[in-house]
Amino acid sequence: TLFRSAASDSTVRLWSGSASVYECLQTLHFGNGFVMDVSLSLLPASGEPILACGADDCQIHLYVLQDRQFQKAQVLHGHEDWIRGVEWTCCDGNLMLASCAQDRKST
């Protein structure tokens, strides 16, 4: 099972494990910024994991799994203040991402 966490040290960590034994598989660094929320899903066609990280830089950072490591694939712009939440949902076979921010916009 794959878990994710965001921390005040400007990192997102990806963990694997079961019961009480967990191992950190990868650490993503965000410099001086903070990631406020993370959401993990599987791409419908391939079943590969995709990670969305909503940050205090008003952007959503998307990562996909390549060669057993998450790599940045895209940065989404549109909010005018820090991202408060991100959440994936699947509708009619399409994966969609919802976000909300301190700018009072939901996308």
C-alpha cells in the first residue's frame, strides 16, 4: 500500500508498508514552500499512480511514476492564493482533479 504525507519541512514523502512497518520510498522537496494537501490516484487507462500536491505558491504540482520514482509532469496555474485542498475523482472513466484555495475559488 502506498501512503503520502506532507510536512512543515517543505517535503512530501511517499511511504509503502503494511501493519506497523512502513518505509519511506521517496522524498519530494519543495524548497522554501509548503505543500498544504496531497492526493494520490491511479490513472484509469494504465493504473499508474498520479500525485497532486497543492502548495502555498498558488500552484498544483502533478507527479507521475516513472522508473519507480515520482517525477514532476505538470504544474497547474489558476489560483491566486495558496492551495488548501486537492482531490481526485473518477467520473465515466475520466480522472478529474478538484482544488480549492485561500482565494475562495474552487476549480
